[in-house]
Amino acid sequence: MAIKLHRCSNQWVKLEGHPCWRVERALIDQGIEYERVPGPWRRGRRTRIKEATGQVSYPAIQFEDGTWYREPSKEMAARIREGRLLDR
């Protein structure tokens, strides 16, 4: 499974409360292979995320078939840890 994690460009931030790191850490802990796609810091420049999810917030996951998944990071991380990432 090849997925892309669209996240902020502050990849050095690895704090528990950081939304992007929360989801990335869940992917790592579950052994899910992914490609990190850092995006623009400014919300106004996040056109790709906006077009795909209707939101400008990070993180978002893009699946190999081109579909996207986005919800609050706590829910995303919980879903990943429960093994339900592909349940769409």
C-alpha cells in the first residue's frame, strides 16, 4: 500500500500535541509505509489540500487510488492505531 501523508513543512516538530506528528507517529507505530509530502505553511497556499478535502488543515492522507482521508488528527491517529485506515 502506497499512501502519502500530506503534512506541514515543520517536520522537525515531534511533540505529542502536534497534529501532523500525531498522525505520522501512528503510521510509524503501525508499520504502515508512507511517503511524507510537506506542504505550504500558509493556509492560503494549500490549494491541493483544499481541492481534495474541502479543508485547508493538515494532516491529510492520499491513497494510491487518488482518494483522500482527512479528519481531526486525534481521530485519524485512533483509526490508524485500530487498523481501520483502509475502512472507507
